Amino acid sequence: MIKIIFFDLDGVLTKNKVGSTVQSAFFAEKYNLSQQELLEKRRPYTVKDNTGLMTNFEAYQEILKDFGIDNLTIDIMEESFAATPVDNRMIEFAKKLKTDYKVGIITDNTKDRVDYLIAMYNWAAIFDPIINSAEVGTMKNATKIFDIAVKQARCKHNECIFIDNSQKNIDVCNKTGIHGIFFDDEVRDYEKLLNEIETKLSS
């Protein structure tokens, strides 16, 4: 019997595929830079800040220095976090599920960005547990993060559903016994998602 439904953050609970696309767009507009160049310079930092070896703020301090910008502040950084386009329909769906099941988050992300969004939208009142790769030191390309999520949810792997916009992540979670559901972040077919969840809940 399913006890918890985990959601990915970027691409599922938000409308952007990954957080770096929103932030690169923000900084490109603010400083009149190339978004593509920002994304390319962001790439080498992804594993470091997504596994807690540095913060998102520290990564962008280094990235922007390459463009001659050395005055990045926490306030500006938080503006880039706040630019995240939340999918309110998905949030409401999670709230509805919460009446009968636990709902949680599993995300590959930076600690400072996720902490900001949790506080801004009071997500801790909805989602529990919230598993962030930067806090547990491992990402969704390995089964360990899913084992951690199950342990924190105090249930078994086959009692969990995980919704993600990456088929690779779904393939990894399926290996653990968790029921993975792929959500196409470009199509955003909510009815299809609902049908897939209902099928797994009734099986």
C-alpha cells in the first residue's frame, strides 16, 4: 500500500526544467550577459553545490567574476531564487494528496536555494520529508538518496511513489523498488499524471 508520494522540485513543482535555467536568465538580464555563456560556466559547479561542497551563492560569485562582476550580494542571490516559476496547480495537487497520504520532495539542488523557497512558500507545512542532495551529499543518479528518503519517511520502498521529469532518475528510483512516474515538464499533462498515480495507488 502506498504511504507517501515524493515530488521532484524543478520541472515538477516548478515550471522550469532545472534551477540553473531560471537563475542564468535572471543574471543574464540583470547584468546584460549571455544566458548560454552563463549556463556553460555554471556546469562545472553543478556537482559541487548540489552535493553541499559549496553554496549556490558561492558558485555564482565565482561564475560572475569571470564576467568582471564581483559585487554579488545575498539580496541579489535571493532575487534569483524568488524568480523560480512555481507550478501552483501541482502544489494544490500535492495538498489534495496530503489529505490521505504523506507527500515529500526529493531534489538535486543547492541548500541555500531550497531553504529560501521552502521559507518563502511555507512548503515545510506541506512536504515532509524534504530530501535535498546538498544536505545528504548524494544525487539522484545513485540509489542512496532514495534509500535516505525512504528511511526518513519511515516506510518501505514499495510504499513510495516518486514523480520526476528525468527518465534517468526514474530508472534509478525504480531499481530500489520505489514506484517511479515520469512527468514531461514541457507537455505538463496533469490528467495523465493523475491517472498514473491513481493506477499505482490502486494496484
